[in-house]
Amino acid sequence: MSVLYLIRHGQASFGTDDYDRLSDLGKEQSRVTGRFLASQRVEPDRVIHGEMLRQRQTAAGILAGLRQGPDHKHGREHGANREPTHEHSPDRERNHEFGTGRERDTVVDAGWNEYNAWELTGALTETDPRAKHDSKIFQTELERGCARWASGDYDEGYSETYRQFTSRVDHALDEAINAMGSGQSTIVVSSAGAIAWTAARLLGGGFDQWMAFNRVTINTGITKIITGRGGTSLISFNDHGHQDPKNATYR
């Protein structure tokens, strides 16, 4: 039996000029997640993340937290804020992560990138201007944009269609699962849309199920998937009990 931990990135920088970077809280959420995984004796053989900066920064924070261990409280010691040295490469790299002495693969896989939310909302004929700074209003506009995108009626207007998005996430999941040997574990750091689609796929759901999952996915929520002779199964979705409730964020 092998285990895949699919983790959403930490809080990003919504309402700023550059959403694709973690806030200070997002960085701490990532380290807390790593320390929690250490407390559960999770020792991943492989860490995969998408190309996006918020995904790379989250993976770095999780690895730092794993190194610190479950008893560390503040995450300010050497290495806590280090990021992987590799850039947007599809190649696998062998690393001694953060001086732990443990070898593991770190893999950049663009298949785990998020869809372009700003393209989806920008394709709407009328949008609420408050959506740029109000996350609740943005969510409403995003869901309208997703429905238009998924309809298939306007595919020529998007750089990536809904069908292309779901297909690449399917492929990324299959690649991650096929790379695991028996008894191995993998951490995948991705984003709400890709994680929500993976969960919906494993439950046999479609757009409505995806949208319902997408709506509630919390920063650094952990989705657990097991795979073995009996196939691949979703065990839990969006577990975020490792975070202090006051630090639970959605964007």
C-alpha cells in the first residue's frame, strides 16, 4: 500500500499586485504542515509540486517543517525559509533536503499547476469591481467564470479549456501514483482546482462535485489517497486540523 498526500499551497497574496507568492501566514502554515506530518511519522520518498511560486514556496516550507520535527514551535531556525534550488524544470533532482541526510526525489510537474482564475473571470462580460479585493465576491465571480469555461461553448477564448485542464491533472495524478513503489509515500503540493478535481475524479463526480470541493478547499488542507492492488482510493479530503482555527484561510 502506498500513500499520496495532496496538499494545497499556503495562503497566497490575494488583493495585491502579485497573488502568486505566499503571505507571511502562508509560509508559517506550510511549516506547521511539515511539523504535523513529522508528528505523524510521514517520511516522503518523493515531493512533487507545480511550477507556481506559491506551490514551490509551500513545498519548501513543508520540507523545512519536516526537518524541524513535531516539537519545534516557531520555525525561525536555519533553513526554515529556504526554497528548493531548482527552478521550473520538469526533470527529477536528487537532493539531501535541508541537511536531513535523507535522500528523496523532488519533482517539478506543471500538471499540478492551477487553472488561470483571472482569465476565467476576465472572460465574463460584466464583473463586480470589488472582486479584486473582496474574496467572497471574487469567489462568486469565479464560479460564474468556471461554469462558462466548463460549458465548452467558448473554448476558443481560453488558453486552456476545461477538458484540457482536467486531462492534465488526471495525467499528473497517474504519473505520481505510477512512480511510487509499494509502501512508499509522496507529497504533492498543488492548488484548490487541481486538488478538487482529483477528489471529484476519484469519487466519480463531474463539474458540480468539482465546484463543491473547489469552494471549500483550505490552504494547506491535506487530501490523502492510497493506492495498491485494490486500486486507488480517496481516504480523506481537505483535512486541516493541524492548523490553528484562527489561521484557517481559503485564498
